[in-house]
Amino acid sequence: MPQHFDAVVIGTGQGGSPLAVRLGESGRKTAVIERAAFGGTCVNVGCTPTKSYVASARAAHVARHAAELGVQVSGSVSVDLAAVKARKDRIIGQSRDGVETWLRSAANVTVFNGHARFTGAHTLAISGADGAVTDELSADEIFINTGTRAVVPPLEGIERIRYYTNSNLLELTELPEHLVIVGGSYIALEFAQIFRRFGSRVTVLVRGERVLTREDADFAASVQKVLAREGVEFRFGVQPSRVEPHPHRENDVCIGFEQNIPAMEASHLLLATGREPNTDDLGLEAAGITVDKHGTIPVDGQLRTNVPGVWAIGDVNGRGAFTHTSYDDFHIVAGNLLDGGTRSVDTRIMAYAVFVDPPLARVGLSEAEVRNAGKDALIATMPMSRVGRANERGETDGFMKVMVDAHSRTILGAAIHGIEGDEAIHTFIDIMTAGAPYPTLQYAMHIHPTISELVPTLLDRLQPMK
């Protein structure tokens, strides 16, 4: 007979781990199942490792430009990738071990290692690395937190070459001579700048005519300008169709294109063409759980699937692809289920940042979305060169933008591409969450000299959107 639990959490990502602990604290007999490394994507191959690389890349960049601030650095600046990786591994190890220790010591929580598959609406089988079933569980409440993985496009010859995704690129100990990146979105651009600052030649292949197609064109152009100035090469309107090993250099790659575009060579090929949910091997059909054409699990506002007593949180539900959205999913589920709350993901204001340097951060609607919705709105922009703190730091790239509803005076959306934009954007996030009109920000006394102090000045520039 299966072991019965009140609740089972599948996956120990940023939503699953705290949810398992809260469920145990509520008195529920709780099981948590992890098939690989504790902490999920963020800790192991996402935020934690990549942002440690961003920090190393920025240190190299600042050192190379120190003379602009009157600081002399003797000799050339180089990057020891093995040392960068070792630092990253230490940080990851601390986080991963911390999550596992937390879960194993939590009240009423039992940890299982293995791969979970549904055998019914509320029953699961756990298998080991050899595929043999090691445990069978049943539960009244099941929470799916299995995350996503990198998409590997169906390129002709892909099985014959060595290629990289965001996961295994982080395992390199020697710098690529020429890193070619397929993709023009967030992951692609972060890695492009990182490895260019490390010292690699970097070429980004973009299928369309610009990067960051989900962002306004002016912000996309601003980000591209910074990366191009640093030496990142961009090729637009190209789509690789085939790859093959280099005939003379071991491990190098030849990349072919359609439409008579000449082939190109790379020492390393990074595929950054999107993410797909980890749902194909969960046995969801045995439970009657619906998935959409992308493999994500549709949920309602309270993150419930179509099967009563089963929830899906984090990237796997398609309602947000960020660590903070996964953690907010935890808050919604825990608050509603355990605290009698009524929160809904449907009213969540989306916010995120692209961690290029300087970062691009956004909350709410873009200008294009406001225009497409036909809203009567006000708009203002301001270059970062107007910001005292940016000038003092010698980092004036980028600009700010805000859109406001002309009638309610509430903020519809805002974005910042500029130094510390990922922090300053919270000025907008908080006021939008409070539902307060934009003059509330103008009445506040901000600290000088900061980036956020220019937000009231930005709002002074509001004009009707034409």
C-alpha cells in the first residue's frame, strides 16, 4: 500500500521548498520529492550562478576602465575562468546545502530522493536513477513545482557536436575563443556580455530584426548599443539550420544557414532559444491533469489545476518565468490554503529585470502594450545622463520611462535601463501595488544622491501620449 501523506510537494525550487515547510508547520504530514539538486533552477543553474558570473564580469570591466576615474591599474586585466567557476560553485553549494538541511530538519516533512510520476489523481510512484520504483505515495493535496529546462532546437546535425545551454556553459574552466549564441532574449544577452567581458569573442545570432522583442524597441536598442560598444557582435535575420563538427579543429563547430548565407565557425555554441516545462515525464495523463500545447499546466487564479486537490506553482504553470514569480506563487497558495486568504495570480503586477550591465528593469505594461490597449495615457522619459548619481559613477547609459492613466492617475507601467535600475524600479512596484496615484511619489522626500530621487522629476515630465 502507498504511504499516505496529507500533502506532497514535487520539486524543491523557490516555490516548492518554502511551501513544504509551511505545510509541515500547519500540522500536515508532508512529503517533498527531489530528483536532482536541491534548490531548483535558481540555485543551481539560474540566478545564483549567473549573477555570480555577472559580478565577476563587472569587476573585470570596472578594472579595465578604472583610469577613467583616476585609478591606475598596472598591467592587463584578465579573467581566470576556473577561479570564477570555483567561486560560483562555493556559492551554489552553500545555497543548495542550506535548502536541503532546511527541508530535512523541518517539522512534519519527509524528503524523498527520486523522480516522481503520477499513477492516479492522488497517487505517485518514485523511481531511482535505474528507473526502478523505490516508493509509492498517496496524498490529499499535491503541489507540482518541477520547473523548466532549456529548449534544444531541432538543428540538423545537433547530435554530432558539442553544444551548450545555460546549464553546462557554467561548467567551463577555460574561456571560449569564439562563443556564438543563438537567441536574442534575456539569457542570451546576459551570457553575451558576461563572456565578452571575460575576454571571449562573442557573436549573437538573432532570428528577427532586433533583440528583446518583448520590450519596447527603444529599450532594446539601448541595451544592444551598450553590448555592441563593448564588442559583442550581432547578426540579425539569421536562423541556423544545421551544425557539424569542424573538419580540422576538435570540438569546434561549423554553423550553416539557409538562403545562401555563408557558414560560420565557433569554438563554443550556446543555445538560448527559450525554456520548456518539465511535464513530459510526470505521468500527468494518469492523473487527468491537463497541459496546453506548450506543455505547461493551466491553472486558475489560485494556481489550482483542473484536478481537485492538485496545484501547479512556478515556471511549470506558465504564469511567470522568474524566481520571484515562483516565490509569489508560494505566498498565494500558502496564504489562501493555510491563512484563509483570497489572493489571485490574476491581479499580480508583473515585474522583472534583465541583468545585463546596466540592468533593464520593468514593471506593468510597456509603452507598446499601453498603445495597443488604446488607453488614454500620459508618458514621460528621461535619460540617465540627467541623474546625478549616474554621472558621479561615470555610468550614464540608458533612460527611464513611465506611463500613467490620464484619468485615475495610477501608474500603468515603468521601465529603467540604467545603473541600479533593478533596485530603483521598486519605487514604481510598491506604489503600483498600493494602487496609489502617481503624485504620491512626487510628495515623497527621496534621498540624495540616488537613482530613485529622479523618479519625481521624471513624473514632472508627463505629457499626453500621442
